[in-house]
Amino acid sequence: MIPKYFDTHSHLQFFGFDEDLAEVLGRMKEESVSTVVVGTDKESSQKACDMISVKDGIFAAVGLHPNDALKEEFSTSFYKTLAQKEGVVAIGECGIDLFRTKEWSEKELEKQKEVFMQHVELGVELGKSLMIHCRDAHTETTAILQEKKKIYGEKLFGNIHFFTGSLAEANAYVELGFTISFPGVITFTSDYDDVVRGLPLESILSETDCPFAAPVPYRGRRNEPIYVKEVVKKIAEIRGEDFEKVREVLVANAKRVFSV
Ligand SMILES: [Zn+2]
């Protein structure tokens, strides 16, 4: 399948798709939408791998979400075995989240950092992209990536998913060779318009993070990968660029970052 759109971050293995997954996949095929199904722990990473269909443009990412870093002991060997399967294109989602754990302790932050660094090592070892989740912790995340970049250079790369930060914070990742992906959120708030406008188009990816965060005009409903079209439209609109050009570049960016 030659993708027309690339939803670089979805959770098709989550409960929201239990009833009608076949229909959702059918609509993706009809509209030539490719996706990376992202794992957040052992079980969902395994499920993401079970959904891989390279010919249909369904890929997977395996990893432990920072908010689960205290619940599950990160097993490098488990994730390494999964990651070597054909169609696994990224390690994650991994990173640091100090938003959802409002009352985070120093101990939790240290654990999140430790587990994040284990993902970094695995990504570098396997030559895979990192799928990074970061909320309210751009300083901590950037510091780790800057330090690791000095050691690993080009071997360290990836995407900052569901970006919620400033243009300066986004640029710090871009300088390290990372891409920034935007979800449906940009269709209902103008908070990130300056980031969408200020980055080089080559550093931007589109995503849904479905079943969460459906874009306008589907707000409040379950999100699904074909709605990534609304995100692409909005990126083109905010930047004042031709939709067709933006669509093509965003697909090319995803193919480059995930080597597909
Ligand atoms: Zn996610």
C-alpha cells in the first residue's frame, strides 16, 4: 500500500476498537492510511505486534509508557525480542510525564528517567526510532537526549509525539534531529499554531493518538486513524501551504523516520 496519509501514533489495540476493528481497518485501506500502533506496556506492545501487516501499512512500536514505569519492571530482553519482529518501527512510547502524576515524587522522576534511558539504549542498539511521550518535562527530556546525542550521534533519532510545548522547546528537539508530531488537538486550539508554523515542514509528523483526542468535526467521538486527514488539513491551513504538498511531505517524513 502506498500511503496517502500517515497516522504516526495510534492505539488500535485499545478497548475502543473491540467492537469494530475490522471496519476501522477497512476504512484505512480505502483511504490509504498507514499507522504505527503504539504499545504502552508488555501486554499492549504484544498486541500491537500482533496487528502488524506491513503490506497494509500497519506497523508497531513497543515500549513502556512513563506513567507505567513504576507499575511494570522494564524488561529489556522482552522488548528487544518483540522489537526484532518485522514491522516494528519504533521503541516506545517512552519518555517522561510529570503532568499525569501531579504529585510526582523525586523517586518517580528518577524511575521514569531510568526507564526512558533503557529505551534510548535499546533504540540505538537496534537502529530504531524512538517514540517519545513528554508532558511537562521538556527540560528533563531534552537534557537526556542532548547527553545521549553526544555519545550516539546519528544513531539516536525519533519523534516527539502529541507535542504540547513551546516553539523553543520544539526547536531543541529538532536540533537533535527529532521530528515533532501533532494530533487532533491543533484543530480545536490555536495554542500550538506558532509551533506548527515555526518548524521546518521536514520536521513535522501527523498523528491521531486514537482512540483519544478526536479532531474537529469528530470531537467527543472515538478517534480513528482516517481522521488524521483533518490534522494534515489543519497543518496546511496554519502554515498557509498547499494541502497536497503538505500531505506528501508528511508521508515522506514518516517513511524516513520509521525506515518504511
Ligand atoms: Zn499514545
